[in-house]
Amino acid sequence: MNSFKLEEFLKQEIKHSKIEIIGKSVLEKPIYAVVFDFGNPYSMIIQAAIHAREHITCDLVCKMIEEISDNFDKYKKQKMPNLVFVPLSNPDGADIATLGLKAVKSRNRRKFLLEINNQNKDFSLYKANANGVDLNTNFDARWGTGKANLFYPSPHGFVGESANSEPCTKALITLTEKIKPIFTISYHCKGEEVYYDFFARKENLKRDKKIAKIVKSATHYKIVSAQNSSSGGYKDWCIEKLNIPAVTIEVGSDKLSHPLGENCLEKIWKQNKNLLKKFSKIAKEYEHGRKSEIHEKSTCSCEKSIW
């Protein structure tokens, strides 16, 4: 799903939700958040498609939005945390990956993209944004120290001119600091894996692993450590800077090839649908393991309305 299809999806009635624009991309495309307020003191953020070619994760999150909308009262009875979905964190990249250079109006920008893509007009494997920045290496979380980091514009791996340099990165940071979530999910593909660790405080390790196991129990994906290879991701920033649990969930079998098509969606949805039922349990685990002063402040400052 690209930004055009997402806007069509958002035009339909999504009951019990509030749709907000949390920022704009390099190409001035809106970045949308879909908010479900259950009146809970706790909130979670679920974001997807920060990598352009992984736009199948936008489709997955839209399926989650439909499920919550259609069954809002049922989930409210389960004491569901407030949910904030960001289905398409990289709208420019998704449009470039699905539509190619037709998605870009500026002649100079098209020339730039062709240059960094080695004059290849096929952008289906593109991961970056319109600046050639890999947004999941752009956050201020040991920025620029990842094994695969690049320091020049590229279809993948470029960390940016500085940490938090990109408008999509800034939009997610602003949203997160405003919502003060107790947990975040970043949807990627592929591998059917769950990543949960990134230089967390020692006192948080036990809590974070328990929450990762809850995610595993719902999806049946394996838990993997990438602490020594990743850096600058949204999940990394949430763990290191905010001291909250966060996971990256890689959907889709590793046997599949990028980009994953819509024919993969139904299986991925079946593997992740049950995760929605676990959010209340994750909130309880967070509350049980809460220790730091930052957690206390985040909880006390929450009002009934999260927006």
C-alpha cells in the first residue's frame, strides 16, 4: 500500500477513531496516525512501512485498524490500552517503491534518485526516503554505529546528514514524546522474527524479555537479538532514550522475495491478529515491571484523552 491507497482507505468510515496528521514528508505528503482512545492511562504506538519496499506492513496495520474499529466495544471490555497506529511512516519511499519515478514531480529529484539507484528505473527494492536516507538508521540511538550503515545517499543504509535529520523521523519522535507510550511496535519484513533488545537498562531487561515472549506467543515468530548490529532505529530510540519496551516484528517468511505482494497478506494477518488480544497483557506486564522515575512521570501525566 502506498500513500494514495492509504488515503483511500482512510476516507472510509473508521468507527471510534480519530485521524491526525502528525507531520509531512520530504515531498510534503501527510503522515497519518489513527487513534483509538479507550480511556486507558496507558497507550501504545504501532508504526509500519518505515522502509519503502516493506509497504505490505502498511496493509497489515490497516487490517488491524479495521479489526479494532469493528470490535471496539469488545476490546474496551478487555481494558485495551489506547492505540495509535501510524500505517505508513515513509510515504515518499512507499510511493517511489510502488510507482517509481512517476511518484516524484521534481526533475532534479528524479535525477538524484536515478543516480543513487545506479541509473536503474526499477525502484521496487528501494528502502529509503526521497532524500536517499534509510529512516530506520536516522534516529538518535547510537546513530551511525551500525555494521551496515552508509554515509552517502543510497537506496538503503544511509544514516542521514545527522541524527533525526528527516521530517518523517521528527514526526515519529514528536508523536512519541506527546503520547508517552508504554510500548511500541515497528513492523518490518521479512524473517518472522521479533527483535526487542538495544542497550536497555539492566533493570528493564527482564521486563522487556517477558514482553517479547508475549509477542512470540501470539505470532509464533522467533526472538532474535540484533543489539550488536543495528543502530538508529525507532525501536532502538524508544528503548535507549525513553526506557520503554519496544519491538521490531519482521513479518513474512525469509523464503519470500522483496517486495512482498498482497498474496502474502492473509497469512501475515492470521499470524498477527492474535497479537491485538495480548496488548492488555503487555500493559499489565509493563505496570508490574515499572521502576524508573520516567515511567512514573509518563503514567501520571496521562489524561483520559490521549490527543
